[in-house]
Amino acid sequence: MEKIRRIAVLTSGGDSPGMNAAIRAIVRTAGHYGIEAYGIKNGYSGLMNGEFELMNSKSVAEILQRGGTMLYTARSKEFMTDEGFHRALMVLETFKIDGLIVIGGDGSMRGAAKLTDSGVAAIGVPGTIDNDLPYTDSTIGFDTAVNTAVSAIGNLRDTSSSHGMVSIVELMGRNCGDIALFAGIASGGDIILVPNEEYDEMEICRKVIDGKNRGKHHCLIVVAEGASISGNELKKTIVEHTGMECRVTILGHVQRGGSPTATDRIIASRMGQYAVEVLMAGRTGRAVGIAKGELIDMDITEALEVKRGPREDLIKLGKILAE
């Protein structure tokens, strides 16, 4: 592959804490090796519209600790049309971009894979709070989202124990229950409901009553987005069958914001540097990640096909600790 002289980076899909750290690492690593770096505003939409900005070390100063993404982000259905995709290719050619780094989740990675199939030297960096890209042990933003959830649940625990009520907390994660599972265990959840598991509502009600009979003054139930029952549906059943006071808190997009944890800052920085160096080594169409503490890269299409089974060990741990 010819020497990389000019690269671009964009963030796409939902924002996640640590994206800025990755952008910073990409721009500064590029500068270290004498490579020009462009930031593309507003994801694939900005790519189609030529929203390019030449960046340098100063451009990414003071962003390491900031949540969100300084490049902004957007979801673009137009990019996946033949006309929109062709326009994106023409813009990359116009700016003479030798390599494109895409930071985002599953949909963003699929866009990078499509660009690779058309001859673009593209690299995917996993940026999503959901942790739903199984080829990597962790995605950028996941650790921060879990810590945000744990903090919020701690506040809810104070009031639910004061009132002796059932507190149901519904967390994000799409079809992956990792945020709920990790936050539920870390918060001492009495019941944790995750996707791809079937639950008996009457059994849940019995657990709530059994806990009360054992002297527990309150009950904490953590529900993952994508679970077989929603928080509000479960509340209705619990009130009808136990008579206990019950409140539902849907944490929502607060989980996507906030200053990234040290863990997210570090893995984002490592992945950003590595993405540039993978391009420099002539490897394209790759998804970078982390496995057992070590940086990895693999074919982006193969990475998107990796499946993760249920986290039986953590599900079991959550049940044991709630006894």
C-alpha cells in the first residue's frame, strides 16, 4: 500500500463517553507520524456533504475529559442509498483521503464495511455504550455508562429504602443486557432481567414477597432494554399481585453523557492510536478492539458476525448474591 498521507475520522450513531479521547488520539498519532488528519462533522451525513475540517494537536486540546463527540454525530439513511453512498465516495476522492476511521456501533461499522468493499481504506473503532460488539471485550463508553447507572441506582436505593418500596430501574443497551447486568450486580440488585431470557412474572412477585417476609425493607429490580418485559409492565403486575408500592425509573439518555471514566479514556486512546498504525501498516477493512487487555484487529465483516452467548456466569452470580 502507498504511504498514508491524509486520513479522516468521523463519529456516527449514538454518542458515547470516550469518543473525544479516541478522536484526540487519532489526530495526535497522525501528527506524530506526519500524516494530515481531517475531522468529518455529523457522521456519514457530513461525509456526503463534505463537512471536513483539517485538525491538529491544538484542535483536540481539552477534549479528553468531555463526554459526547466534538465532531457531532448523526444517523443517515441517505448514506445507505446508492446516490448517497456514491456522493460519499466522490467526496473522499475530492479530499484525497487515504484512510477513513469510523468510530461508532454496529450500524457505523457496517457503513465502514460497505466503504471497504468499494475500495476505501476504512477502519472501525467500537464506540457505543451498549457493549454489543462481541468481537471486543469492551466498547468505548460502556464502562462510563455502567458507572453512571450505578450512581443513579445508588440514589434510588436511598429513597426506596426510606419508603419501603419496590424500585424498578430500566437501563439502555438495545438487545444486549450488559449495562443492566453489570450495573445490577455492582448495585446489589435483587432481580436483574436481561434480553434473551424468559421470566415468570408470578415468580418475580413471589421473590418480592419472600424478600419482604425475610425482613428486606425494599426491593431493587434492574431491567435491561430489550428484556422480555418492560419496567412499566412489571410494575403493573407487582402492584396487582403484591399490593406493594412500586416506582419505575427509566434512566434513558443520561447514560450516554458525562465525563468518561479513566478506563474509557485509556481504551479509547489506545484504540485511536492503534487504528492509525493499522492503516499505516497497510491493513484495511479492519475493526480494532481489545481482548484480554491486548489490542486486536480483525476483518470488519467477520467482526460483525461474531456472536456472544448469554453471560451465564454473571447471571448466576447475580442470582446467588441476591439470595
